[in-house]
Amino acid sequence: MAHAIPHVEAHTAAELSFWRRYIFSQDHKVIGIQYALTSMAMAILGGLLAIFIRLQLGWPGRSWPLLGRLFPGGMPEGQMSQAFYLAAVTMHGTIMIFFVLTTLLTGGFGNFLIPLMIGARDMAFPFLNMLSYWLYPPAIVVLLASFFVSGGAAGGGWTAYPPLSALPQAAPGSGPGQTLWLVALAILIVAFLFGSLNYITTVLQLRTRGMSMLRLPLTVWALFVTAILALLAFPVLLAAAIMLLFDRLGGTSFFIPAGLVVGTTPVDHAGGNPLLWQHLFWFLGHPEVYVLILPPMGMVSDILANNARKPIFGYRFMVGSIVAIAFLSFLVWGHHMYTSGMHPLLGTAFMTTTLVIAVPSAIKTFNWLATLWRGKIRFTSAMLFALGFLSLFVTGGLTGIVLAQPPVDIYFHDTFFVVAHFHFVMASAAIFAAFAGTYYWFPKMFGRMLDERLGRWHFWLTFAGIYATFFPMHYAGFMGMMRRIYSPQLYAHLQGLAPLNVFVSLAAFVLFAAQFIFLYNFFRSLFRGARAERNPWGATTLEWTTPSPPPHGNWGPALPVVHRWAYDYSPPGAAEDFLPQAAPLAVPVGGEPAGSGGDEQHGR
Amino acid sequence: MTTSDQGASRRTAAALGVALGLLVAGAVAATLVARGRWWLPPLASLQGRPVDRLFLVTLAIISAAFILVQGLLALFVWLYRDRGQRASYWHEHRALELTYTIIPAIVMTGLTVTAAGLWARIHSAPPPGALVVEVRAEQFGWKARYPGPDGRFGRLDPRFFSPRQNPFALDPTDPAGRDDLVLDISTAAALHLVVNRPVEVRLRAKDVVHSFFVPAFRVKQDAVPGMVTSTWFTPSRTGTFEIACAELCGPLHYVMRGRIVVQTQEEFDAWLAAQARP
């Protein structure tokens, strides 16, 4: 248990230097915040790249003289080059999936919340945790350096299908940019593995007294299962990335078959199979989708319960569906490959497993709705984003049922229908949960409140902006507009799409601009926000029993003791409408319900 | 909770309810508008008919679920806004949970069975008498090969590739290949097919992964280097149709188009005779 871990003493006793405290910190809270802030910076970059994509798709071939002066390489004469467009597409996906959402949700929220919510003083391996974070900036440097090498950044899509990604002569973006892309990903994967090991061990080993697995808040359950997913899935991509690097640099042929001719030059490789990469990539790629959506599911469950002042509905089904979704996520990767040329029987098998996932997803959705039923809903910014998550998750999840069926997917595969689908279910839903989590836990992270009025503005513009941006993409997909094309203008079947694409682009610009409200709110509140009390939301979970922000070591001399599950909201007989997990079992009616009385003396 | 807080709560609940209502109404209206402007291109193959039907059935199911869930969300947000009440301590209901476990499971089973049957038909062996053509994808265009009068495709060998003389890399020592007809269906020529006659398209790729996408036929099949993939379908209308590349293949991916001409058997025979090698 935690008190037996020697580093705890170092945390609480020694006065740490500025460097050890804020830069090379081993404190899970600092590391979580480092992950979150770095992810935010990367999110701005990823969003900017999306703006470039939409600039091109809204007005294909149009010249933007000012941008030409700013980016003479990518936009000569102000007109975006095809290679730069594909680099923007590739890097937008790569950055948003790996360098923003994965790092923010598991590295940021996972690090900050797990020890606090289970009553631990820190992660099980604080040094490994520090290493995990400090692999992230080098990965970013390597990734961004690829914009400045000959040929520019990788342009083969975030899926990097070989032989395009394996043969430097196949495209400008397949040059050194692709090598750097693979190296950056390999470094980041090691960081994820360090983190995952840590989260799993911490949840299993460092839960405080009374915190049985079935008393864990769903946020912790989700982060725990996510860590298992990541630990099992990411090594496969790491291996694949190394194999692809060997193909590129070492003359091997894992993914390159014999007899290829690029342009007019024969390729000197033989024996590989491009489908092998697709299998390996999606063996990670699909669990990765759930790495991005399980933590949001957990966080939203806790925020919905807190703001509806009601226990989460069907806690055991919720835990069960998290585990079921995680297990199934390893068995569905082939639904990305219905048209790839793999055996059709595999298509049937993968369709079955994919449609089965709809069942636990439906359970979760209806359990969230049932949580709201006869609640007492408080519309905090956190709650608004959590409700927005619910709406977006449903919208995006349902279109998955179309894509799961191979006969129908033949038509929709690699069209904008897919783009719309995953931007709702994975990107938008996950980012809404991240915003909900930020509005909710910011007071605990920084000891100050975010501005609620700005939060509501942020919510309304983002909610409208997301739907306006991504919903029309379904119709572009209906028409058959392919993903990753530089311009749809040449195709007869895509005539008439221009107004729709202009609308989507304008909506995307509004959506991007609205995020600056959040940034302003975030940084202003860091310094000017109202002081946060210990438990501003009247929440039950352990992190709210320690001061905001919590001190090094999280708790005073004694660890909190857990007496109940995480969802005692509005329990009959209690004076207040919540009973903290740390509140002793017998609560005198009308008495002091919060377990904070005992450890008030350890506050700062 | 003060009265002004409850007023704010009421306003937000109303706004959110209206927003979700607008979302549902907007989605329905946009889909109705899209039916006339932004919809699947007119169908031109026999295989596409059940596919389109399955798509429409699925669309109806998910639309119903969409309206139900967004509607319930709007309703609950409005009904259970903070009015100073105490929330109910209600968190288990086995029968309710089983209901929304079993109903989606039944719907999903139905879709799985239907789609699996259709998928098996799409991937069944092409009927005897089907036209057989090869299509080769390359950066950034399409080439086609017909077997010629002998009905047999000649052997290919990349060693004999020559951009002008032998773009398909036919092995000149194989007599079966002497009469093979090779066409550039991205520029000068088109892939000629016969209306109501099944055609098997065998796909090859010269350099990277491409995808043979004919929206009007509801056909998409990747062309993978080192493999021969295949798909078959039956064009149901005469006319000109477009091939698009649906797999990112390089900077000019977006120009990688091809042309298909579907004609009657007589027209096709006349065209083929005219193509015979001198």
C-alpha cells in the first residue's frame, strides 16, 4: 500500500528546487498538467492544419497571396501545393490522434486523476512517469522537424499505408519526412507504454483502504482499462513502425512485394505484403479509437452524476460495458479493410464483432440518459460539455452501424462519410469530454475556478460549430467524395458539392476561432480566477477531500479511507445531497456529512 | 438555490432543449434537401440495388435511434432542470437495462444476417459467361487489358516494362499475350463493358495501393501491389461512368480518374473488332 512506498517521504518532506518541482517533476499532478499543457499547444497546431485543409477544400485552387508570403514552401504563389495539402492531412490526423487526444486523456487526465481518485500519494513508479512525459517533447521535435526536410512532412495519411510510405521515390512526403514520422511515433509509443504500465500498477496496487475495485469511480475504471488496451495494442504499432523503418532504410521487404515499378524505375525489393502493414496498423488503430473514447466515457459518467445530483445509473453494467468494449476492440480491426483484398469471410467475421460493439455502446448511452431521469440538473459548463458529449457520441456512433456492414461500406469506405463518422464519435466526443473534464477539474488542478460565463459561450459556439462542420460531411460522403483528395472539382459525380464545402469550411473557421475563448478563459483564470474551495461541485470522489490544489503527496499524514461507492448523490436520509466516499458509514441525520472534517487540519 | 439561479437553469435548459430539437429538425430537413442534391449518384448496376436498399433500411434505423436519443436528451434536460427538487436515488433497474441490451442486440443480429448474405453474394464466383478484364492502377491513372480473341491473358513480367512500348509489362515470349489489348483508360480510351452482362474486373497495382471506385456501380476494391484482387458486377444501364481512385496514392491522387463506357453487346463487339491489333 501507498504508505509503504519510500518516495512518499521525499515528496512530503524535502523542499524541492524549482527544476525538480515544475520541470523534471516526479509528482503525478505536475506531470499531468505538463501533459495537458503540451497537448493544448499541439491541439492549436493540429487545428491550424485543419484550417489549411478546409481552406483548400472550400476554395480549391484559389490563391492566398498573404499565406504565400508566410509559407513560401507549402504555398508557392499563395496556392497550396498538393504535397503540402497531403502533409497537412497526414499531420492533422497524426497530431490530433496521438499527440493531442491520447496524450491529453491518458497522460493529462490519467496522470492527474488516478492517484487522487484512488487515494494514493502518487503513481507507483514516479520516475518512470517523469520519463514518460519527457519522451513526449522529443517526439514532437522530431515530428515537427519533418516539415523542414526535403519533400516536407509525411504525406501518406495517418495510416501510412506502404508501399507509398515505404518507397521514398513514390511521393515527396515519402522522403525523410516519413522516416521522421515513424521515429516520432516510435518515441511517443514508448512514452505511452511507460504511462500505461504505471496506471495499471497504480490502480491495482495503490488503492487506499476501502477502495475496492467496485467502488472505483468510472473515470478510474475507464483509465485503467484504457491503459491495458494501450499496453497490449501499442507494441504492435511499434513493431510495425520499426519494420517499416527497416524497409525504408535497411533494405528489408516486410511490406514491399516484388515487381513494383515507380514511375519508370523498377523497385529493388521482393517478398513483402502491403496488407501485413494494414493488419498490424489496425490491430493498434482500432483499440486506439477506444483509447480515445473510454476515458471520455468514464469522465462524462462522473460529471453527469455529479451535476444531475444522482447516482450513475447501472454502475455494474457501466463497468461491464467498458470491459466488453475494450475486449471487443481487439477483434474488429478488419472493419477498416473490407475493400482491401483480404478474404471476404474475414469481412463477415469482423462485421459481426463490430455490430456486437453497438450493444455495450447502447447500454452506456441509455444508462447516461437514465442517470438524468428524475435528477436535478445543474448546467455548469462541465455539464454542458458532458451533455454535448452524449449528443455527439450518439450521432457519431450511429453512423458506425452503416459502415460496419461490408456491402454498404464498399460504397462509403474512404469517403467523407467516414470522415464525418470518426470526427463525431472519436474526435468531437473525446474533445467535448476533455473540455467537460477541464471545466470540472480545473479548480482541483490550479486552485481557481474557470469563468462560467465564458464557459457557456465556449460551449454554445463549439456545439453549434461542431455540428455545422461535420454533419454536412455525411452528404459529401453520400455523393461519394473521397477522403484525402486535394480537390473534388475534376469529378463528374462530385459536381454541385462546392457550396457544401464552402459552408463546412466557414463553420470550421468559426469552430476554430471559438476555441480562443477557452484559451483566454484558461490562462486568465490561472491567475485571476476565483479561488476554488476544496469541493466546489459538491462531489463524492476522493480528490475533492484534499485542498485545491492538492499538496505534494496529495493527503496529509493519513490517507483517506473509503466507506462507500462513488455515487452517493442525493441518498435518502442524508442532510446534503451527496455523501463523499470518505464519509464514515454511520452519518447522523442532519450531521456533518462530508469526510473533510477530519483532515481539515492537514490543509495548507 | 436562489430564484435567479433557477431562472438561469430554466433558460439554459430551454436553450439546450431547443438546440437539440433544432438539431433533429435540421438533420431531417438537411437529409430531405440532400436527397435532391447531395445523394448517392444514380445507380447503374444490378448488385447496387440490394446495397442501396440495405443502406436505406440502416439509415431509417439509425435516424429513428438518433431522433429517439436526442429527443430524450432534450426532454430530460428540460424536465429535470434544477427547480429546487431533490434528485431521486434510483440507480438500478435490471429489467430496463436488459431491455436496452436486448433490443439493440436483436436489431444488430438482423443487420448482421442480412448484410452477411448480401456480402456473400457480392463475393460469390462470377457467373460463367462473364466478361473478364484486367485493370491496372498506377500513379496516377488506370490501364485496362482485354484477353483478345484467344480469351487468354498473357503472362506479365515487370522486367519487360517499358513506359511506351510495353506499359503493361507483357512477357513477349508468351504467345497468349500477343493478342492482348492494352488501353489507357484514363486518357485516350475507356473501359468498355456490356450492359446486363456480368463483368469480372481483376485488379493489379503497379506501384502503391490504389482503390478502384465506381460510384454509380457501388463498387470499390483496392488494387494492391503484389496481389491480384477482383470484383464482379453487372452494369444495368448504358452510358459513360467514372472511375475514381479511393485510396491515397500520392500528390496527384485527386486526378486519378478513369472512364467506363457501357454499351450493348453489338456495340461492344463492333468496338472490340475495331481495336484488334494491326
